[in-house]
Amino acid sequence: MPPRLFSQPSVKALTGSISGRSPLVSLSRATRSTVRAASTKSKPQQKTTDFFRASQARQRKAANISRQKDIQAEREASLGDPVESQPTPFIQEIQAIQNGTQTPSSSDLNYYLKSDELSGAFQFSKDLTEPLQNPDRDTADPQAEKEIIELHQQQHHNAEEAIQRIVNLNNGNTKDRLRLIVQKCIEQFGRHSTDTVLPPKPASVQEESATNHLEKVPRVGPDTGSPEVQAAILTAKIMNLSRHLQSSNKDKHNRRNLQILVHKRQKLLQYIRRKERGGPRWQNLMGTLGLSEAAWKGEICL
């Protein structure tokens, strides 16, 4: 009996089974599923927008921003202005000198002159130019001598008025006014005058191993180099530039000079506060100049 041949396995081997899975087919299906999954992950589903909640979020954000602005304005107002000073008597006197509104009877004269020195010079010149009397009184003419004396008095009065106009600070320029302001700052804040009025700063604790320093020699002459005097002079210059920039907004050169002076004064004030430990000298300086904490604290932006 001849052997039987089964054709179905051979057909399956050549063409592949319909029900069985080929490795190529499974690989292609896996690739398609991976690409489909990646495409679904890269495109998230769009959520439906709730316009009511979005408007509420925008309102809350606007309210927070406005509140932050109000808080920042309150902080800046509490610190004060880093440039302008409060109207103290000393500041008002400086402003009157800068604006040229001081009274003519004031003792503030130009060219470093004092009123008593000027009056003494007038009297000396009058005595020096006074006409001499005729030693022979028998031949002297009283009427002519009287006319000569009246003419001399009139000439001396005219000369005195001319000198008064020359030394009057109202006829001076800005440089002359600044020179007088510097003198007033030296007289007000110089340590040759404040040492006799203000108490010394608090003394530090001295240890046994610390070196004993000698007592300071009293000052001779006016004090022109102390940081208090320099801070007062810088304040006067800042006030002058600030008054100028109020009418000249496009003067960028002087605006930069104002920024430089303000930052110089800030460094000086920080140095004085660190050295004096907030003592009487520091309080006297800040109170007399009418400066606030914004003049030395934090970052100054103009």
C-alpha cells in the first residue's frame, strides 16, 4: 500500500497559515500601535474653557498687582525722598540764599566779609580822607571849611553805598552764594563748634588688654574736613541742582551730576551712622538737614 501524502502542511509551510501569526506581520502591527500611541500622547485633549472662572482669575490677578503697587508706594512714602530735604530752619536759610530772597539788612555779605569788619573799614577810610583844618584859625574861612566837610561827607556816603552794592549777595552769582553756604555749613556742623554743644558718642567696652589711647588735642581753627561738614555741603549742592532741574528737564549732564552727588552723600551718611552708632551727632545732622532714611538706606534710583 503506497504512503499517503498530506498536502495541507506543505501548503502551510509555503504560504503560511491564515490563522497562524507570521513574525513580519506581528512586527508591523506592533510598529503601528506604537506610532498610534505616540501620536495620541503628543496631542493632548483640549479641555473645555470655563469663561466665568477665567474672568475671575483675571480679576484676582489685577487686584493683586494693584495691591502690590499700593504697598510699594506706601513703603517709598514711609522712607521719604532721597533728594529733597524737609523744611528745617537751616534748610530754609540755605534756600533763601540760593534763591536770593534774603533781606537786605542781613549780615550775609560777599567776598568773605563780615558786617563789623566792613563798618570798621568804612570808619577808617572816613578818618583817613577827612579834610585837614587850617592851623591858622585867624585866616581860616569857616564857610569854606563847612562846605569842604559837607562835600567830604557826601562823597563818603556815595562810596559807602557803592561798596554796599558791590558786597551785597543779591548782586552775586551762584558761585558766590555757594561760597557763603559752605561757610554756614562749616559754622553749623564743624566739630570746633559741635564738640562744645553735643555730648560724645557712647563709649565702647574697654578690655584690660586694649591699648590706652592718648587724649585728643583740642582743635585749632574751623573744622572743614569732618564728614558732617562734607555731607552738609553735598546737601546744598544737591538742592541747587534739584532746583535747576525743575525748570530744565533735558539737562542730562546735570542730572547725572545729581545722581553722583546723591550717591556720594549716601556713602558719607552710612559712614557717619556706622562710626557714631546713631548717637547725638548723627541725630543732629539728620534733624538739621531734614533728611529721611531714603537718603542713606537701600538702593537709590533717580
